[in-house]
Amino acid sequence: MSDIMQKTFAALPGLLQQSMAMSSSIPQTKSTGVGIGVASINFQTFIQTVRNIKSKYEEELFVNNELMEMKQQLCQATILPVQMNENVMKMIYCEMLGYQVPFAYIHAVNLAQKGTLNNKRIGYLAASLCFDEDNELALLLVNTIQRDMSSTNVLEVCMALNACTYFISADLAPLILPIVQDKLKHEKAVVRKKAVLALGSFQKQNPSLLLHLQPNFRQAMGDKDTRVMEATLSVYHRLAQDDPTKFKDLVPALCHILDQVLDNRLPTSYEYHSVAAPWLQIRLLKIMAILGAEDQKSSEQMYVVLRKVMLRSSVNQSIANAVTYEAIRTITTIVPSADLVNAAVKCVGSFVLSRTSNLRYLGIKTLSFILPHVQSTCAQEHQAVVLECLDHPDDSIRRMTLELLRKMANRSNVNTVCQKLNEHLAMTTDMHQRSRLCASICELIGRHAPSDEWRLRAINYLLLTAGDAVAGGDVETLRRMLRHGDDELRTMAVTEYARLLGKDGLPTHLIRIGVWERKNNKE
Amino acid sequence: MLKFLLIVNKQGHLRLSKFWCHDKTVNKTVLASDVIRNCLCRDEKQCSFLDYKDFKIIYRRYATLYFLIGADKDENELAVYEFIHNFVEVLNKYFKKVCELDVMYGLERVHLILDEMVSDGEAIEMNQSFALAPVQVLDAFGHRR
């Protein structure tokens, strides 16, 4: 059987066609689901009822009933694999609807331990959806994982490697590590790929493993199969975010891979809507951005391939736009080169002026990346559109425009910017957004205030509008600003607070600052 | 990094949920219903990206089904948007014009395909043939000993 499995993987399309032609053992009627055979009447009824549930009360009644029946069935000594399979599926449904079914977890583990290929996979799946490595049942699964990993059946090895990312905790990783490392030399690329991902997940839980695993990752990066290389890149992406300095030597390799992708050297199956491996390009660009930031030498190595990416950019394809957007982000994160920034500015223009909401959103976002690198003429050019977006009916675009405004603020326009931010603050009810806006306004008051008088008025206005949405840290910052102000500011503060404190319905923070200010300035 | 994926119908009923963030303090059911409510009240002209607490939500509608993904704040929104489309194309290939019923009856198959494409929150396998291969082999041979 294991021989057939090996050959199956290699000759999948032909074999599948053959099996579809002669199969009557796998009825594939749409309504009963593919692959697990005909679902029993019981299971079909279950799905139909879930589909037709109209109220929370109905749902609770139905689910509690089902769980009772499930408990009874699972306690029986003899239960058919198909029934076990269906019960585990019902468990997945109930957990998804928010009802915990802990008594059935052990049956998922049993299914993974003793089931046939299909049932084993479902057992692993159910376990991964219901509990993680902290649960004591995970220990039982570790034995199964070890056994499956040594199987001659490629599917079982893949299942076990998949399960490693869910159930192996930091203390158990050293146990499994040697077997997984061994799989890096497997003849099947899919096994090597999953082994890399498993090792990546071990290292994530146990950062000290990096030294031990570095040679494995380096080797996997040069694997002849793209899948393995792509998996390694996702691991390196996370590693580079934690500590970019260790991986600067990857830059030439990354540029080389991106170059090859752009030259269409990958198999055609990697093309998506006529763009060559777009997500791989995006991943490479992200890692390059991390490694090139504030590093002249690394950035210079990237310019050639980045120019190539920008040349290929086209606005007609959504996925191509995603690559262009990432390229612009990379160009503006690394030490910039003038011609690349110019190319980026052109693309930003076409995004901002687009009629599609999604592209306009990205346009405003990229405008905020570009700003530190160009003269303010760039933003002025698109001023009309930016102003239009401030009052856009779409909340997401308004928020992004406010973010852009914040980055554009300087001494001369800070009054207008703060006014706009305050207007939006008054309109928003979402607490998260309110505290973010408050933090932005506090930062602007601190950084760009044109005069002390303005500063004082801005602080008071913010406290009046925002009430208690202003975070404690920001109140402290405001208080410090007043404390370090000169005598003129202090005198103004005293008069101002004397006037305000007479009124009713003031927010707590304002009262506190007012009282504190008056107390400190009584002398 | 992707934090969660939800498939809901236009009445807001959850048909699939997958979480890649293991924050124990987060109540997944409450989070899911909150996100669903925020997305379903948007109209077609609005953009497909919105902010929700620490997440960025990217969603896409296909007939009666909404696909919602919660990701990190600094994730490339358009790339995730296209990932959703890629995922739907793969499901279409597997189920031959996927619909809500397919997702309900074939829930475990959808999960297996998703597991193949996304590992630990990272979208890994975007090649459609490679994403489908293990599930197809399981269908052909998985129920035999």
C-alpha cells in the first residue's frame, strides 16, 4: 500500500482521472459532500437543522440535545468508524458555534491514533481546532505524531509534521527535533517543506534553538524546489523582524531570487492572473524592507531589482497592485534612492486618483509613506483628493486620511490638522479609535505647537472634547508641558482654569489638571 | 500574519472559523460576532478594509458568502484580499462552483485545504495545484486501509 502511495503522489493527475472514471465507491453528489462517502441521514439532518436555525434559543436547545445524544453514542463499546467520524464533525460544528465539548476531545485523539488515513486526518484536524499544546491530551497526541512521522506512508508523515505546529510545546520540541530534522532530507518536496515549517514553529516557541537550526534553514533556502524555499522565507521573515542584524547576508540571495521570479524562471503553475508568484514577490519585498532599513550598504544592493519590480508594475491587475504597493513600502523604508522614489510617486498618483475605494485607500496610505522623502509639493498636488477623502462616506478612508494629515503636520498647519482631528474625535463613538485620536492630538500639541497660548488652548479643548478618552500617559505628558512652561504660560493657565472650573459637567481629567495648576501657582 | 478567517452567510451565520492567534484572553465567539456585525453593515461602495481593535479586517463577498480575515495592522491589505480570491478559486476547483451548502457539508475538506495553504498564520502555499493535491489524494485513497 505504501508503494502505491509513493507512486500516487508522483503521478497524481493520471491516477485521479482513472479513479474518478471507475469509482462508484466514492459517490460525489454535491449535497452530501465529497470524499467521505455518503453522509448518513443523521448527519444530513444535523446540517439541515443548523442551516435552518432561526434564534439563539432554538440553537441552544438543538445543540444541547445533540450533545446528549453524542455522549450516549460515544460511550458505546462498539461504534463504527463512520459514526465516530460524524460525531467528531458534529463536535467541530458545536465548538464553532461557541459550545465547548470537552468530553469528545479524547475521541478526536483516538481517531488520530487508530483511524485510517482519512479518519486519522480528521482526528488531527478536530484536535487542532479544539485544543492546543497546553491541554493534557496534547501529550497523548505526541506519541501518535512520533509514530506517524516514522511511517513509510507520505500522507501520514505530512499529517504528523502539520500537527507539530499545533501540539508540540517548548519542552517537548527537543524530543521530536531530530526526527523532524531528518525529514529535511526526504525525497518528497512537500515533506521537506512541512519539516521546515515545523522547525520554524519550534524555534518560535524556543528562540534559543536558532543557533542549532541555522544550518538547516540555510540549506533549505537553497532547495531546488520552490515550495521549500518559500517556506524557509516565511521563517526568515519572522526571524528578521526579531533581529535584522543577524541576517544581512541574506540580501544578495533575496535579490537574486526576486530577479529570477521577475524573469519568469519559475514553473507556470506559480503564475496567478499572469503575475509570476506574486505572494513570493511580496514576501521577498517585506524581508528586504526589514533588512535594508537604515542600512546604506544593504539598501544599495536592492536598487537594481527594485527598479525591475517598479518597471513591471501595472495598474490593471489587482494582484499586481498588491506587489507595487509592497514595493513602494520597501522603497520608502530602506535608505531611498531618488529615481526609485520618483517611480513610487507616479504609482501613488494613480492609486490616489483611482475610482475604486480599495485603491484609493491604499493610495492615501502610500502617500503617507512617501511624504518624508519628497517635498511637500507631492501632497499639495493631491490636496483636492485628500480633502475630499476627509469627508468620504467610507469610514476606513476617512481614518487613513486622518493618519496622513497627522504625518503632514508642521508648525504652520498644526492648527488646521488638530481642528480636523478634534472634529472626528467628536463624531466617533468607538473607544479604540477615540484613544488613538487623542494620542495623535497630544503628540501634535507637544511637537508642533506654534505658541504657548495655542498649546494651552489646544490642551483644554482636547480635554473638553475627549473627556476620559484621553489616556493616563497623555494626561501626564500634558501636565509636564504645563509644568515646564514659562511664567507667561503659567499666568495664562491660572486665568484660564479659573474661568473653566466655574462651569458644570467638566471631564475628570480637566478638573484635575485645573486644580493642580491653580494649587501650584498660588505662590 | 493572519490571525483568523471566518466564512459567514449574509445573515451573519458562521459557517467556518479558523483562528491562528492563541491569545487566551480573547473570547473567540464574541470576537467573531463583533467582527461579523461590523463587516455586514458595510455597503458595496465602501472599501474592503477596516480597523477593528488591534486587527485589520479584510473581507470579500461572493454571492451569499462573506470571507473575513483578521490580520496584523501592518499586513499588506491587497495581498490578503487577493489571497481570499485565491482560496475561493481553489475551493471552486475542488467543489466545482462552491456554494454555502458545499462549505457546510464539506466543512472538514475546506479546513484541510485551508490548513494546506496557511501554516501558523502565514499564507504559505499559493500554488493552487499543490494546495489541492493532498486533499485529492485523501479523497482517492484515504478511506482504504
